[in-house]
Amino acid sequence: MFVEQRQVGQMAVFSYLVGDEESGEALVIDPAEETAAIVASAKERKVQIKYIVNTHGHVDHIGGNADMKQATGAAIIIHEKDAFMLTHTPEATLRMFGAKAASPPADRTVRDGDRITVGNVDLQVIHIPGHSPGSMALYTEGYVFTGDTLFVEAVGRTDFPGGSAEEMFDSIQKRLCTLADDTVVLPGHHYGSTPTSTIGHEKQFNPFLR
């Protein structure tokens, strides 16, 4: 498995190209912007992008869905509780965040415990509501993509429609902090001093988890 982390756009969003070079299959997590560069990297690695996976439905993470789908034909996957956001983002919000076009609808919706597979890469969906109703983490042994729920020594906002601080902290404590301490945290934004962390580090040093 390879994981390519790319910081894109004015909101310092992390997009991820994740794949299996042996099988030639890959997926993109949160293609916010700079989709052409992500596609070019996939071509260099000789992998085909099979899925576009959104950790949640906010525009700063789904802004590149349309371009990515047009370039690759990949299927869009999102948690069932955030699927409506893909096609109901106001035009003013799209313009504000620089999205060229609204996202197409989901090709597949998932729920807690479902799996998303490309080649030998198997990602388990962990439903972590709070930042949004359908926020989800993606876990494979040794790694967890946490979207906008858990950052490096920070946590996500809960003041958007459908957000809940109580739900988010419950999700973090019961769904993320129970993972092995050496699990690498791959967040949805670059807010910390480093681009990645570990569950053990966050349990010890994240001021919001004390």
C-alpha cells in the first residue's frame, strides 16, 4: 500500500491518493483541489483511480469531485448521512471555496463497518458523527484517515448545520482513541506542527482530549 498526502487549496485541506501498485488500483480521499496533479501522480505510479471517497460532505473536501470524476470515471463514495450534501451545496458556497462545479451525486453510500477495497488495500468505514452527521474515518491496519474530526493536537468544528460537540467527542473517545496507540493519524487539514500524528500522541498531547 502507498499513501500520498497532498496539501491543497486555501483551507490547507489534505487530499490523499491511496493505492496498490501491484494491482494497479487506487482511490482518492477528499479531492478538494489540484485534481489534475493528483491524476498526474496516479499516472506516474501506473495506477487507476477507482473510487473518490469523501470523509464528509463539506464543500472544502468535495470541491474537486466533479473534475476528478470527469477525468477518471471513478465512483463517488460517501456516508449515507452526508450524501445529500453533494448535490445541495449552495452556489454562493461553491464560489466562496473556489469549487468549479457542484459534486455529482454519490454512486455508493456506506455506513459503519462497510469496507472500501482497491487491490490489496482494505479500508474499514468508522462512523464518527459530530463534525457532520455522516463524518467517517477510514481505517486500515496501522493507519486511520480522520477527516475533519481529529487533527494533529486539535479537533474539528461543530458549529456547522448538523454538528454536535457532544457527538464528536464521543466519536473520538469511543471510536478513534480505542485504536492502537501506534496507529498513524492522517487528518483532513494541516493545522498542527506536523502533517501526521499517532493515536497515542493525540491521547497524550491533544489539549481537547484531556
